[in-house]
Amino acid sequence: MEMSFRWYGSDDPVTLDKIRQIPGVTGIVSAIYEIPAGEVWPYEKIVQLKETIEQVGLHLNVIESVPVHEDIKLGLPSREKWIANYKETLRNLSRAGIHTVCYNFMPVFDWTRSNLKAPLPDGSNSLKYDAEKIKHIDPLSGQLTLPGWDLSFQKEDLKQVIDSYQEVTEKKLMENLIYFLKEIIPVAEEEEVLMAIHPDDPPWPIFGLPRVVTGKENIAFMLGAVDSPNNGITFCTGSYGADPENNLFDIIDAAKGRIHFVHARNVKWTGEGSFQETSHLTRAGSIDMPGVMKKLHDTGFTGPIRPDHGRMIWGEEGRPGYGLYDRALGAAYLNGILDLLHEE
């Protein structure tokens, strides 16, 4: 496995110079963040991003993410334009030598938490999802805005988009996902790009919106409906693991050979539909991290992996979940597990 690290570009306080000092990290996971969802990524901008990373001795191994336009998720006639743009972006990425793309199909909102700085017993803080608090939040009120959310919507537009989903069932959303995949995967095959869909986070409906990348059954259906090695998943331990009903080992078996990217993080279940993110250590949360890593190793996964959301520790301030120190500790912990696995 190739240990990698998420970098949010030149404005990220976690600089490339700092990242390259983390032992064992060679890959950078990034994106071009200023381009609106649906627009074509220019080849020149992709090359510029790649060269910036290579100048410090690292390399760009995963794009996370190329956003999917809402019209595609809604299945509107205008989706054809946005799908054509998506194909062109994949061609430009391949031309620049980038061959793994992480993306998601979550309607309107990306990953969701109720608290970005929930305290932990050791004095650090982390991201938390409290089901009761989420029930009482109106996403139109502006009470909750999170990193990763598309804030380009005006309030009126956001309401219109959310209203549009009232006619979209989970079955229909899955049909729209399959339509999208049947369109783009042939291009991904031609360009040797591995598409890795990220699970919904959390893996259940929120704010009355459907979600379909939630567990083993849906993953198996999606992979079978578009049966190509280029149609794969991002295996995120924290997203799938937020639901105690998800058996992570079974999911790995169901997606064997089609896992193209791994996010590794730990969560602690704190109540029905509730969880808090912890350090990567198994004893800190509810996920058997060494067991998951061994399962991935035993099933032949050798692709990019990155420590995912970390705690804020040692007084660090920054993008919630994406500070330097705890993710660096996570990378070291994961590399320790990998060292043991390679000795077997």
C-alpha cells in the first residue's frame, strides 16, 4: 500500500514541506478546488498541481474529488452536458498521468457532523455526529455549514435543490448513479482511470435526502450493474464503520479487486446513529484497525491509502479533521501495521 496524505492546495496550513517529513508518506491526494462542480478541469491546471507536488519530492496519486453535478444525481435532462464535461476531465487527468479518482454521489451535502470540536477525555477535540442534534437542524437556516459542502448555493437555490429531491427515492438515486457509471466507465477504461466512489458519510439518509452508497448490498449491486475493474470504491473505514450493522470485513470481500483507494480512520459509537471520531488506535474507538488492514492486505490491496480525519491535538487550529499532527500519528500507526504485515 502507498501511504498518502490529503493536501488542500496552496492555502492549506499543512504544507507540502511538512507532509514530506512524515515517515513513509510518498503520495498526495488533492484536487483543483476553485473549479465549480460540473465544469471541465483544464489540462494545464492539472499539470500545474502535479508539478507543484513533484517539486518537493512527492507525487499526486489520487484526485479527491471530481464533484458530480447535482443534475446528474437528480437525473435531469441537463445531465448529458455535465456527464460530457466529466468525461473530458477524466481524459485530461489521464493525459497528465493521474489514474485514480475518488468521488461521491451524496445529494447536496457532503460529509455531515453536528460538532466540529467535540471534546475527548484526553483534552483533544474531534468531529462528532449526534443523531438527536441533527434531527433538530434545518439545513436551510445556516445553523450548520461544514468543510466540503458546496456553499455556492444561495439559500433560495438550496431550497429548490432540496425540494427537487423529494421526488427522488433511493431506488431512483441508484438508477441515476448506474446511468452515470454506464456513461463514464467506458471512458475510464479507455483512459486507464480507476473510479473509486466514496461511501455516504454517515451511511444513512440525512435531512430527508436519499443516500445509496451505504453498505455491502448496495456496493455489490453497483459493482455488478457496471461490471468493470475501473468501476470501484473508496473503502472508508470511518464512513462504513459509523454504522454498527456494517461488517467491514464483508464489505472488503464484496469489493475484492475493486477497492482502488482506502481512507483509514477510527470512530467510537456513542449511541444509536451517533459516533465520534478518535485517534486511529483500535483501543480508542470501535473499529479493529489492524484487522481491517490485514484483511485488505490478504485480499491483495496494494493501492493508495491515507489517514483520514484526525483529532485536533497539541493546541493545533485548522481545517476541522485535517490538522497535521494527529493525521501524521495516524500515518505512523498505519505504517507500523503494514511493517508487521509485510514480515508475515
